[in-house]
Amino acid sequence: MTDGGMTDGLVLRTARPADLDQIGALLTDRGEPADAIDHRLVVEDPDAGWEACAVVVDGDKVVSTATLLDETLVLNGLEIPAGQVELVATDRAYEGRGLVRALMAWAHERSAARGQLVNVMLGIPYFYRLFGYTYAIPISATRPVTSLPDGSGHNLREATADDIPAMARLQDAVQAPADLRMPHSPGLWRWLVARDGSTEWLVERNGVPVAAGRTTPPDEGVRLCEVAAVDEAAAHALLALTEATEVNERPGTVAGEALEPFLGPAPEDASSYYVRIGDPVALLEHLRPVFGRRLADGGFGDQEGEAVVSFYRSHVRLPFKAGEVGPVVSGGTMQAPGAAGGAGVAPDLLASLLFGPHGLKGLTAREPDVYPGPNADLMHTLFPPVRGDLMTFYIP
């Protein structure tokens, strides 16, 4: 949605520097003061700028706002341009008039124009399903700290902008084994070390950075997340010296294993990131190198054929030969893909299929409108379970 008029004389437009104080006041009123600081950091940074933010105005009054952040997902080594909507707020007197819907349309239009193929976000339960999002990527559980390890021999200090390269290296090493990862962008790193809503920490041993993490403010209970450590002792020191009372677990990592003995059980309820795929065919086309490598590694490298995946009201064909896939061919309604040798996947489960922890086999066991069809081995090879490790502006 480009800048323009709405109903009742309201106007949606790109935010301007003159709007800063009003946007900050609105975000503070509907959220907390730290949100206003975050907004300023984003729009005054050259990596984002005012073009990243939109507002709805009633005359000179800002009554609703949203901001689109640039992100990058990495699936099996392939970068996927992505966007994340944050800092959404509406004046209470203007609720129920479709302002967030209009701002989300603006964000998705801007996202597509910037070449982004996926939108990932955190948000209140259910609400963002109204705008095409589904729950797809699990968020690691928050677990209570039951005891603190020994952190001797290490020094903890608050990180600064000069420490960003060291923190980024530590996080890159931790995220590298994940099938799907989302690292912090350079701009986001700058905002994180400058903001008040969380604190970045660095642990040093003999002057060398060996662990990094992020905590919530003390008045929120000191939750430690994004724990990255080179070894067990470094992870122990980060937990001990921050004196966190909760930890966002990071399974499958050095730090995750090191902190396991000091954490209580995970809560039974689970949460997930929202994911939206605006153009499924464009995303699948982008993922052709990933599919090709999966076929080559899965024993289909010397075979030729096509994989048919139906979303019932539409379908795609993925031709493959000698470990290469595509181009993707899109088609219309296909209610019985099994007859064409294909798989059936409900369209709102595509994000879970591509980025979730179950893969096609797991979704088949959970969802009645997902099935692999007669070529199950091929389909399971193309769509395996995915282990994700995402880092976002806000702590989930």
C-alpha cells in the first residue's frame, strides 16, 4: 500500500523526522519507554532510516505506526531476504478502524519491493494470523535457573559498539550448525548495544572474548538469552556472573549442554515465531539450490523426474535432473495430487514445511491435510525437519 488517504480523512504515509516525538509518545503509551528509544535508533540509522517506518495520521496527529526491519534468513547456507515488522502501536481512540491492517499491507508491500521473500515476527497470540502469518518456527523454551555454576577465572562486562565484531563471531560459530538461522544484522547489533530494553554482555578469559549473551532488565527478572560460548567454562561464567534467574535454552550448542544441569524443567506450553510467505512460487524458486543439494545428498543425484506439491487450490512442479532442480512450474487447482505422484500440503502449512522442525513426515503425522503421496522417499528428502536458531530484535 503506497502513501495515501484512508477512510474518515486519515492518511497513511512514510514517517518523517517531525513525527519522532509523537511516535515515541504513542509507543511509550502502548508499550514502554524503551520502545521509543528503539524506534529512534532505527529511523536515525542509515541502514534503516525513516523509509522503514510508516504512520497513519489524523491531520497532524500520529495515531498508528509500524516499522519494517530488514533481516536475512539462512537455510542450509542459502541466504533468504526477509523482513520483520516491529514497533506496532495504535492510539486507543482509533482502535478497531483497520489501521494496523493498513500498516501491515504497507509493510508487506515494502517488503516485497525490497526483494524480501519471507516475513518473520514476534507478536501477540492469534492477531497476526489475520494478516497471513502462521506459527512455524519454534521459540526456545525459557527455563528457570536452579543453581549457579562457578564463574571464576573470567571477567564479565557490558558490551559496547567496539565489541560487535567479537560478539558476531561468537554468535556465528554457535549458529553455524543450525539448518535455519537468522543472525543479527550490522544495524541491529548497533541498536542492541545502544538500547535500554536489554543488555549485551561479553565474558573474557585472559582478555580474550569467550562468551556473549543478552539479558532483560533487572526489573523483568534477568533472563539470559542468545548464549554463545566457546566452551563449558565460558558458558558457566556467563550464567554465574550475570546471575540470571531464567535462561532461554539453546539446544544443540556448547552453551546449551553446559547450562543444562543448572536449569529447571521447561514449561509445557510452547510458542513459535510467526512466518508469512507472500509469494510461495518465488520462494520455492529461490530455494532451488537447497533442494538440489538435498536430492544429491539423499541418493537422488543421478535421477531425473519431477516433484509435485499441491496446495490444493494451486500446485507446483519441481523438475530435477543430476542433482539440479527447476525452474519451478506453477499450476492451478489440484485436489488429488497423489494421482499425479505428488504430495498434498495445506497452503497455511508451507512455512512449517520449509522452516519447521517436523518436515513433511512429521507434518503428515500431525495434520490431516498433509500427505507425501506415492513418492514419499523423494518428498521426505526434499522437505526434511529443520532445526532453527533465530535471533530477533526483541527477546521472545
